[in-house]
Amino acid sequence: MDYAPLNATVRAPSVLRPGQEFSYTVRIDNVFPRDYPLPSCPIYRLGVGGAAAGPWQRIECSQTSVGEHDSVEFTLRGQLPPDTKPGRRRLTWMAVMSNGEATIADMGTDGTTITVTH
């Protein structure tokens, strides 16, 4: 897999319940001194604790590129699987661009920490 020259960060509620639907924001930063083209909007997948939390979906966007040293933000919907066990978990997020390059959010921390409660 090739990685896109992009960094992604997820902001989500810190406490969620099994089966809960929620909104979260993904910020994608272009860290290079050239525009990154988006001929079509990326597909993405949300995960919880290393397991998929739903199918691949396409981001609805109007951007045709991410400018050099610029960023874009998307507000997306997610849902924790109903069988998610209580405790601290990591939300993971991966996007694949139309050229096949991927970006994974919060790679340095293996995801965004959430607490799952009853």
C-alpha cells in the first residue's frame, strides 16, 4: 500500500455506548508544498479496537484538491457496533484516494481513544 502525503486526525466524542450513532470530524492536512488532487472523493472506513465498525463509504465532498500546506475537514457519521465491550478503545479511520494511496488517521497513537460505557 502506498501512503498519500497527507496527515489525518479524528475528533470524536470521548464517551460512547455500544450501538450508538455519533458525529465525528476528520481533518486532512496536506504536509507537502504542492496541491494534492482529489479527482473523486475518497472512500473511508471507521474501526473500533482494530475491527471494522461499518462498510467502506465515500466522503461527500466538493473539493477537487487539498492545497499545499492546507487542510480540509469533513463531518462524518459513525456507529459503534452493538457488541462493543465497555472500556477504553481506539477509534481508527482510514481513507483511500482515487489513485489508490491511503491515509490513516492518528497513526502516531494508533487511533483516537474513546471510553465505551453501558
